[in-house]
Amino acid sequence: MDWQHICFKSEFRNYNMKNTFLVILATVAISCGETNKKETAATNSIVKEQPQDPLAESVKRGREVYSELCVTCHLPNGKGVPGAFPPLNPSNWLTEKRTESIHAVKYGLKGEIEVNGESYNSVMLPLGLDDEEIADVMNYTIQTWNKGDIVTVEEVAAIEE
């Protein structure tokens, strides 16, 4: 055997060893990835099976409604504008006059009301919200700045003009 033949065999052997090593490494990486995908899928299915907190979900949606519509008059902090727009943070009107509060959000409000001992006589136009959005925004204001029970879609639907 000449030296070129020996060198070629040596390089071929090294080439095959490198390829074998790469194939093994790729197989291990792929199999680890598959295990990880299976574990992730199992974890995701467990998370999906757990029931979400309906009040927390409603408050989250209500925050979005409040940020889009209510914030204009009642301000981001819910304090309102003295003499013009009543506060929601806190508001005895929300907690003590629950039905009237829901009615105001659903159909609008015109006329004098008293909130936290102060008189307000402005107009709140109907906002065009559906019953779920009304329940959500009520839950947001009640749970964020006041204390009270969850407002349900059924409760909102039962309130007529």
C-alpha cells in the first residue's frame, strides 16, 4: 500500500466517524425535542382543563370596556369630575343602588343623583353595550374600587327600560 491509499483510508474513516457522530447527535436532539413537545402538550392540556375564574375574566374584559368608553368622563382612576361626572372610585351609588347603576350603563341616565353625598345632574348617554359588556364593566368598577357581588349577564338581561 502506498502512502496516498493509507491517507485516503484514514480520511474516509474520520469522515465516517464524523458523520456517525453527527447522526447520533441529531437523533438525540430530535428525541429530546419530541419529549419536550409531549411534556408541553400534556402541560397545556392540564392548564386548559382547569376552569378559569369567571369573575377575574369578567373584570379583565371590563377593564378594556372601561378604558375605551368610561374613562372619558370618569377618568382612568375612576374619580370622575367633581360637579359633572360622579366618581366610581369609590361610589356608594354603585354599591347601594345596584339595579339603578346597571340600568344607567345599559340605557343611559338623565337627572339628578347623589353619589358619596354630592349631587350630580348631568347626562350619561347609552353606550350601546351588550349585556355581557355591561356585566363586565360593572364587575370591573365594583371589584376594582368597591366591594360587591359579581354582576351576571342574566342579571343585566333582566333589567328593562
